[in-house]
Amino acid sequence: MEKSNGLRVILFPLPLQGCINPMFQLARILHSRGFSITVIHTRYNAPKASSHPLFTFLEIQDGLSEAETSTHDVTHLLMLLNRSCESPFRDCLTKLLHSETEEEKQRISCLIHDAGWIFTQPVAQSLNLPRLVLNTYKVSFFVGHFVLPKLRRERYLPLQGSIMYQEQDEPVEEFPPLRKKDLIRILDEETELLDSYLDMILETTKASSGIIFVSSCEELDQDSLIKARKDFQVPIFAIGPSHSYFPGSSSSLFTPDQTCIQWLDKQEDKSVIYVSFGSFVTISESELLEIAWGLRKSDHKI
């Protein structure tokens, strides 16, 4: 680490692998710039503190049963976590701030939490603590997916039917670059809970002190960033791809599978495509085959 700048950042990741990795990559970036790091985390999917000896870890109870944490309904799980973690998080953050001297309080720079935490705005505001939102999506998708509840409310497409064949490739003006056929399955699903959750994410993100995108960069996402800055009216930092600074293996919740390394070591640099569907994904055989054939036709080794 470079010389300490005397400032501390409090991080609050969602307890999902795809959210923990980027948060810890950001933590290591900030630590390399001289910031001290405190991580508040849930008991469920708790990160391995031993892998980050230079960070401070504070665990809060999430109150979830084993049955609740084993669900594959991610939206339902996240709503449960938001309901059960609000009070423990408030208590932990309040205790942390009140345990500091007045001088030490000034050194706590801000709270950075995953966009999926939707109760943090009034908590941080009551403690006069700046709050930034970390987002793991590409900025284009993050901005666009807030349009989906509006499209569903307005019945953009027939919910109990299909569009005409000649209309399938027509663009969706509100959600570029998707076409109408791309939205059929999304708009046809029962998503009342998801829509409500997205509306709350949008509201709390707009009320933040800034947004950090770890999967987008200024060079490749300029148009989407211009739209995001217009829509959200808060500072936006596109620092991606974060894994180019620090790998995510040190924050893995699972034992990494090393069986492919020997094969990978024999391949030419930048000749292999790695595809991750996420730890909660459900996918049909036909969808998997379609993706596989698309990759096969890319002329890259898979």
C-alpha cells in the first residue's frame, strides 16, 4: 500500500459472489491509494477475512434461515436480506461512528454499498455520512433495466401473445440496442416483486452522492455514460474493468476449480473465451446450446 492518506472507507457488499468480487477489487484499489478499509458484511456468505488481513471486518446478523438462503429466487432473497439487515446495519454503523473520536470521525470518508441495498439512504443521511453506490452491471444495462417496469405497466407488448414475425427485429426505442423479440420473455414474466425492487433501487441510487461502475469505462461506454449522467444527476465513476487491477480469486466464497489451469497454460495468450453465467442462473438446454454455438462460431477456443 502507498502511504496512508488518513481516510477510511466503509464498504457494504451484497452477499452474492458476483457482488463480493467487484467490491473487494474496489477495496484493494482504494487501499492501494492510501485508504483504510472497513467491511460490514452479513453472516450469510461472509467473506473470508483471513484473505484480507489489512482490512477490518464487522459482521451483522441477517436473520435468514437455511431454507431462505437456499432459494434460487434471487429477487426474493434480496428483498428478505434488505428487510432483515436494516436494523443490524444501522446499529453497526452507528456504533462504528460513535466509537470514534471527533477527529477520527472526520477521517471516515464515505459509505460505499452495492446497488442492491435499498435501505441505506436514510441510515447514511441520519448519520451525515456520504453514500456512494457500486454497480456491477454495464452502465448501458443498468440505465436500461429501469425502463422494464414502465414497459410492463404500459403493456408495451401483448403479455399473453406474441408479436408479428415482421416486427421481431424492430428496435425498442426505450431500451437500445434490444429488439422487440428480446423483450418478449422478460415482459411476459410475473415480476411485480422485481419491478418494485427496481423502482426502489432507482430511487436510492438517484439520492446517492455518486455511482461507481466497475464493469464500464469511459472509452467504451461514452454514450451510455452521457445518458446516465443526465438521468441520475450525480457524479459517476466508470473504473472498469475492475478485474484488470486485482483478480477476484482472493474473495471467492468457494474453493476455486484449478482443473483447467494445466490446459489453459498451453494456450496462446488471449486465445480463450471464458463464460460465466453466475452462481444463481437457471438456463434451459436450448439456451445453453444457442450460446455454445455462438461461441463455437467465434473461432476462439472454449
